[in-house]
Amino acid sequence: MTSSERRLLLVTSFGHFMSHYNMTVFSCVVLPLSGLLGMTMPQVLGLSFPQYLLFGVMALPWGIAGDRLSGKGLMMIMFLGAGISGLAAAFWIESPTALWLALAGVGLFSAIYHPIGIGLISKGMSRVSVAMGYNAAFGGLGLVVAPLITGVVVWVAGLRAAYVALGVLNLLGLALMAGLSLDETHDSAKQNSEENNGLLGAFLILLVAMMLAGVVFSGSTLLLPSYLELKGQGIVSAVSSLWGGAISSNLVANTAASGVYVIGMLGQYVGGHVGERFDRRYAYLFFHSVCIPAAFLMAYAQNFELAGLASCFFFFQLGMQAIENTLVANYTPSRLRHSAYGLKFVLTFGVGALAVKMTQAIEARWGIESCYLALSFLSVLIVASILVLVAWTNRVFRSERFAEAQMN
């Protein structure tokens, strides 16, 4: 890895960390926020809808901007905007309407990362799949650290401090970004050689799989801390006995969620290397297939069994991301790469925002356990769409080989 590539990976990895940190904090404070505001859990979940929606739908506009403007400049805007929005959420924590607006700002600016940062990696790294794996792991680290920091901060200093921490971390990211040089020029010969790598039909089929995966990802990460808190009282009792006294169940649940996401980080690292060594289409199929029984069994599990199943689910759910992002690079031309990733994340996170409404409705009518049955069913649909992708690309590759044979 060259020094330029190392700087690029450092910048994009920290941006990925903060993007997921920003989006995970809310899921860690759902139950305490419900008590503070005097609202039901479904009502509190509804406050996050604009955050998740803008995190998705703004990916394409930011991606189009990334094909024309400085990636570094856009990422500085991300840190500044998310930092200010986090501080606003802390200031207005007791006002549902104002909090709703502040959370929308967090989603709006955090949306910059994925089309910009991942697009930079796809064009500027020589070993794209491995770099995607390292980068994905830092996104997973954001999922790990957010529940841990938030649980401790809420326990020690209250809900308001959780969003003060979010704002300060983003402003620190702005300072770091301002002090780093980033070479955004790319080898034109390499880009020209990639201009014919577009496979429009395959990309459109992949978009369907990624859209469904976005709903599963958003729903599973939104629910996990609260689900562990509700279904993990045995874990709380075990930790309290070891601690030698009472301990916050919210802190224990968020710490357990962090442990689950650590396993997910390992999956992201493994996924990057699997995507380099094996046919990415079949690796993508396998990772999603394992999520089906894991999500189904989570609906009936509790305590340590639930934590184990959640770890298995997130190992493969997060581990597939490096493979998925490399497939996008395989099926799209370099000159439109930021826009391609923008379109991907409009569907994965924009449509994925419907997971908020889905979980809100299912939890209110049938209970939170049924949400995991729904996630299992969606994983079945993802696997079906990947099978269509495999069949489509196999047919295209056979046609290309036949044409080459005829020419020879």
C-alpha cells in the first residue's frame, strides 16, 4: 500500500466510523428517551424516521456532487453538519419536535460518507476488496463504540450528554480532516481500463438485493440494544452478581450490543478477504443465506442464547458489506462511481428507513419478537434476488465467451 493509499484509507475509515456512530446513538437511548419524554416506545422510534430517511435519500445527491466536487471538502461538511446537529439534539432533548429536526440533521450530513468515501476507495485502491474490508470494519467499530460510549455517558451524565459526545466527536473529525492532505487524483490509465466494466442488468438486480438488505440492516441495528435490554435480564443478573451490586440494564444491554458488533467487525474483515479469494456472487449468496435461520431463531431466544445468535447474524450481515461494495465497483464504470454508490445508498438506507415504520407497526401489533421473523423473511427475498443475479451474470458471461469463440 502506497503512502497515498494509506492516507486515503485513514480518511475514509474514520469517516465510516463516525457515519455509523452518528446513526447508532439513537437506538441506544430509545427506552431512556421514552421515560424522559413520557412517550411509548413506538412513538419514540418514530422520532428517528427523518434521520434514517435522509441518511438514505440524500446519498444520491451527495454522490452526484462527489463526481464533480472535492471529496475531502464534502467530508468536512459531513463532520461540521453532523457535529452541529448533535449539539442541537442535546440542547433540545426534551422537545420531541425540535429533537425530530436535530436528528434529521444528523441523518442529512451523515449521508455524505457512503457515496463519497466508498467511491474514493473503489477508484483509488489497488486491492479494492481488501480495502473495502478494512473500511467496513471501521464502520463496524462505529457500531461497537456507539452503544458502549452512549451507555456509559447516559449512566454517568444523562441523556443530554450522549448527544453532546456525538457533536464533539464529529467536530474533532473536522479538525483531523482539515489537517490531512488527500490526493484525489487517480491513474487515468486505470480509469480508462475500467470504463467498460459496466454491467447494467447485473447492477439493477444487485440494487434489488441491496435495497432489501438495507431494510434488514436498519431494522436489526435499530432493534438490537432495546431487544437485548428487554430479553437479556439473565445477562443483567449475571453481570450484577459479578459487579457486586446493581447496575444499569441499559448499560449492560448496550455493552452486549457492542460485543455483538465486535463479532460483526470480524465478519467485515473476513468478508473483504473472502471477496478477494472467491467468486463474490457466491460469497454474497452464502453470507445472506446464514442470516435467515439466525434472525428466525432470535425471535424465540433470550439471554446468552440471544447474544450468541445475534453475534452469528451480525457476523454475516455486516460481513457481506465489503463483498457487496466490491460488486458495485465490478458492475459500474469508474467515471460514475460516486453516483452509483449514491444510488445504492438511496435504496439501501432510504428504503431502509422504512424499517423504522415497519418495526414500529409490528412491535405495536404483535410485539418486538415478530420483528425478527419479518427480518428472516426479508433475508429469504434477498437470497432469491441474489440467485437471479447469479443466473443473469452466468448467462452474460456465457454469451461473451461464445462471441469470443466465434471471432476466433
